[in-house]
Amino acid sequence: MKKKTFWTLAIGYALITFLFHNILETLFGEILMQISYIGLFFFVVWLTYSIISFGIKQLFYNRKHRK
């Protein structure tokens, strides 16, 4: 997926969510917000995993190449 397409979809999703959740206060907006929260949760978990994984790989790499 191209960057332009990704950002167009992301901004569109954010605008639709804002419109339906904050302005119109519909059930559809609540569902979109819950999806956003779930996505944010998985992103934070993935980011934490990536940082810890990178740190462990660096630790073993440094131990192996300390001669």
C-alpha cells in the first residue's frame, strides 16, 4: 500500500469516527471508537515487544562479539 493511500484512509477513518462519535453520537461512532482503542492497544503491545526484542538481541550480540 502506498503512503498516500494509507494516509488518505487513516484521515478518512479519523474524520468519520469523529463525525459519528463526537458530533452525531451514534452507536456506529461508538463501535468505530472501540476499534480505534483496540488498534491502539495492539500497537502499544507490538511496540513494547519490539523494543524488548531488540534489546535482547543487542544483549546477546554484544556478548558474542566482546572478544
